[in-house]
Amino acid sequence: MVRPTLLISLLLLVASPAAAQAPPAADWPYPPPDPKTWWDDKRPKTPDAADPLAGRRLGRGDRPIAIDNGYDPLLYRLWGLQPLQNQVLFGGEMILEVAIRPASSTRQSIVRLTVRRTGDVFVQGRAGLGCCEAGIARRVGFDAEVPAGSAARLLALRDHPVWNAPREVRVDDGSGAADALCVDGTSYDLTLVVPGRSRSIRRACDNAEVGQAADVLEAALGLALGHEPRFDILYPGGADFAAARRAYDGLIAEGGRLKPAPNARPQPPAFEPLSTEGPTPTP
């Protein structure tokens, strides 16, 4: 039986505001910021790999490139990336972006490759849990410069036929079968940005769909892997889309096709060949 004096002491301890407070945290090893200078203090310069096109401004009469891939500028900022809507490209430059969303997991990722007119190539990768919190949970990422020699391969992808294909497609193998519901696949949103214009497509779930974009996906993920182990672990098979490519080639060989998906947003007018692009302007 609890003695009355002990019970009273316990009640006073619980009711005491001091007792309800958590133990004081260890002293912060750095002095607190000065509120008077917080907004004006100089910040460290952002490295090229984290913002390859930093400091550029639109010229007189220029307009921002229209981005129609479903990514709002604020969503890019949640990923810690400059919005594509803010990027300014000069002749001979490009941005290739791939957003990856598994249907059965919240582990999403995004890869962005930027080719500057100097021939420098930069890769930015982000991964995180796109669910259940007011932000991208457990977000990890990297910003790196790609070894020399990658620019030519990426620039060649500007003329890949996938960019003039319908935005969203469905497999038509000639059997008249209904489209299957995607419950365990992965969707890939691919965006190509070149001076003055952009193009976005989605390929999801079906191997034949994904296989049409296999060249682009292998190039993007191939340059993104090897920088951050927590990113790499999401891709145990690496950047191998050979099975998807075979499925697409087999569909075409057997007389099938990828038809425009019903209710999909229309694509802008087809790209002209980019090999005829004008000269690179001076900065």
C-alpha cells in the first residue's frame, strides 16, 4: 500500500511544470545566427553540379520554355532541384529528365542530365518516399559532373523517334484484348528540353511500352548510378532495359503497335530534326 506522504509527493512531481519539461539539450556548438544579418549574409556559392545553368536570364523578347510533364515548380523544389520552368538553354544544350514511380512502392526517384554548350555534362539524382508526409521523406540525392565523352551520346538522343511518339500509349497486339490494369509495374516520365521547346512522354508498366524508350532510360540511369549507394539500391538490376527492348521489338515484328492512349493529353507539334539547329550564341 502506498503511504499518503509518498502519494502526495508523486502527485506534486507530476503536476510540476518543471517536471513535465524534457531534459535540456546539449549546448549548440556554434553561436546562434544574428537576426539582423540573417537575410543579408552571403551564402556559399552553389557548385556547378548542383545548378549547371545558374545565373542565366531570359533575353529581351524571350519566353520561358513551356514544360508540360505534370511537374509543378514547387514539386521540383521539394526534390531540391531547380524547376525546369526556370531553365535557360543556349544553342547546342539540352536537359534530359526521367522521373520514376513504381506502382507498388512509394520509393520514387528522379534523374536530370544537363549538357552545356561547353561539352560539360552534369547529373543530378534524387530519391525519396513520395507519400504520407508534407515533403519528400528520407530524401537522398547527389549532384555530380559526368566524365568527359558523354555529351555526344546524350545529344544524339535529341533525335530519337520516341520524342515524336504519342505522349501516352497502349499496346495493340491485334488481338482486341482490353488494356491490363497496372498494379505492379513502374512508370517513367521522360522530358527532353532543348532551346525554346520541350517534349514529355510517359511509358508505364508494360514492357513493350517501356522498351520504346529503352535507349533513353539506359543512358539516363547508366550515368546516374554509382554516385550514391542509397540511390543505387533502388535499381538492383542496374540500367539494363534489354528485356523491355526485346518486348517492344517483338511487338513491332509481329505486326503490333503502340497506339495513343484514350483521354491522354495531346502532344505539341512534332520536333523538327535538331541536327539543323542554329549556331551556338555567345553568352
